[in-house]
Amino acid sequence: MRNPPLFAGFISLLVCAAVGLKGRSQLNAPKATPPTSQETSRRSATAPVTTGKPKELARIAATLRDGQSLLVLGESGSGKSVIAAAISQEFDRSAVIAYSGSLKLFLQRLASQIDCPVVDLETEKPLNTDRLKEEIALNVGGWLVIIDEAQRLPVSVRYWLECLDCQMLLLATEPPKKDLFLKFPRLEIQPLTKDEIRSIMYAEAIALGMQLSPSKFASLSQLAGGNPALAKRVIRESAVGLTSYNNIDSTQYLDISPLIMGLLALVSLIRFWGLATGDRSVYILGGTLFSVFVAAKYLRMMLPKERRSRL
């Protein structure tokens, strides 16, 4: 090139122009307009539940309308709780509960949702667990009982649920393969994709009356991971100015593929180093590590899916 300074000046001019246009577009971008607390509560209460899984939701609703009970399986963060809330909106006579360790509290919550008495009308004292079971069994007919985190249910509760004359929708993560969980047809859902998570975040932002710039929305999407509940929470936090970019809730969704590839590259480098230097011990060490890596990968693929997800 005959005139390098002129060419360098021309490149600098182009870079400055690009930076200036980018800064101007960011200045002209619409800013977030957080609503008042009253608007937030009102819009959140009236907004429909967005699952990000319309096909799975339609299949679940169709199965339940056919009069069958169903077991929905999914990993943590796949949207089971959101599906439970969405299904409850489609069925008028539905009750959504979860077992949190107390049998009496579990029965009281179920009884109160299906219009069962939880207090003795004569003594005005709370009913005990046996009386609650009797009242629920007498009044649960025609109701859809939705139980989230069903893998927490004790064996005695599962046996009692089998005797109830009602439809059930159980949502669980790695449930035991016996009794109630073997009786119902099952449907397995996959974790939400990035596009599905963004759709949920867009819907939540619209419900709250927020207008986010593309750069702001991109930064918020990184905090959500693959969890729909976390995605909606991030938007609500942004609405009131509580967004933290050091969010640790989505660390379980970190991709460790680059780490695995780096380790594989290191093992290959050790082997080639031994080959180049003529050191047989280093060469054998690299080959041994590579063989162990490949063997561990294939052994993991042979494990059942529920155990494989823990490794």
C-alpha cells in the first residue's frame, strides 16, 4: 500500500462514525417505564399464565378433558409449576396443591379449595387428618386435583390418593417408579428454549406495561437461565428497579461444554508433547487419560436418564 497513514486515517474515521451511530441509537432507544405498585398488582392478577409450551399444554388439557389422569415429568426449571397454574385456569373445578412436609396442612389446603369443611361445625375446632380425609373423599368427585412436586408425596399419601374418585394431574421430577406414578399415563416435557424464555419475558413485560430497549432486554435474558418462573421474576424486579446482574439463581443452567473441550484439548496436548519429545511415559499418560475420558463418557450414556442428569 502506497499511503499507509492515509489508509489508517480513513479506517479511524469509519470506526468513529460507527461508534457515533451506535451511541445515537442507544440514546434514542425507548427507556423502561416502570409502573406504579397498584398497576403492577392489577395487571399481574389479570394477566393470563404464559407457559412457553403451547403444544404440551394443549396435549395435557385434551387428555384431562377425555377423563384421564396424567403424570407430567420434567427437570427442574422446565415449567411444570407454570403448566399447573395454566391448567387450573382452563378448568373451573380445579385445585392446585403441593406437599410441603405437613400432611394436615396438605389436606387443609386441598379441602379449602374444593369447598370442604376444615372445622367441626359443632365444636368449631379444626378437623383432624382422618376427618379431613373423609370429607375430601366425599366431596372431591368432579374436581381436578393438580399436585405439583408430586415426588415429595409420602407413600401413605399416595396410597390414599389412589382411592379418591377424581381426576389428577401430577407434576414431578424423578418420581419413584411405583404405586401412583406407575398407574397414570405420563408425558415428559423438555426444558424451555431461549426463544420460549424470551416469549415469557415479553409477555410479562407487556402485562406490566413496561417498554424495554433491546440492549436492556438482552441483559435481562441472561439472568433467567431456562427457568420460566425466574424469567418472570427478573422482569418484575426490573419494573421496580431491583435487578441484580450478579444473579446466582441461574447458575445451574451454566454450559460446561467449553470446560470439557478444554480438558480434552489438554489431554491431546500432553499426548502430542510426549510424541514430539520422545518421552514414552508422557505419551502413555496422555493416551491413558484420553481412554479414561472416552470410557467415562460412554458409561454415563449407559446410565438411566434420571441418574445421568445428576452427573
